[in-house]
Amino acid sequence: MKLPEDVLIPREELTAYLLVSRAKNDKSGFLAQAGFTQQNPDMLEAAIIRFIRDNDAVQNRKDEYGTYYRVTGTLQGPNGDLNVITVWIYGAKESKYRFITLKPDKE
């Protein structure tokens, strides 16, 4: 199944987490390989939207907060491509798909 393009991607997830260098679980260095930086969070958001349009979502699990989905594939950046997994939730109360995180696909 495909996720709709009107998903919710919290801005702070991009600007205060994914694109910020961290001592533990750093994803900014990984994303920088494809050209995503703190200076271009809009490009990352647009790339994630293209990514979910091009790749299928698979239900992962369900709990009291909602149903979780994984989308695996190639994220296209301005300077290269990355194999990634994105995690989404369809909230039990929100009735909307919301971005949780992105991580490298190490397979």
C-alpha cells in the first residue's frame, strides 16, 4: 500500500533531530552523504514525500497509540541516494499518518 502524500512530518523531527549532529544515534552524518543538512530541511521533507510516493508501506505492528508502518527503499538526495527505512504511525486518535523517524537500511 502507498501512504498518502498529505502525511504529517513534524518540522522539529527534521530540524531538531535528524539533521542535528548527536553523540548517539546520529543520523545527520548519514543524511549529509546525500546532501541533506540543517540548511535545507525543506529538501529532506520533499525527498521523504517522493520516497513514500515511490515505495510501498508495510504494516509493522499495532498498539494503543496506533498502527505502525515501515517504508523501505532509496531516498534521493541532491548529492546522492541513500537506502533507508522510514517509520510511520497511523494514530489511533489522530486518524492521520505521521512520520516517526528515518534510519539507514543496513541490508
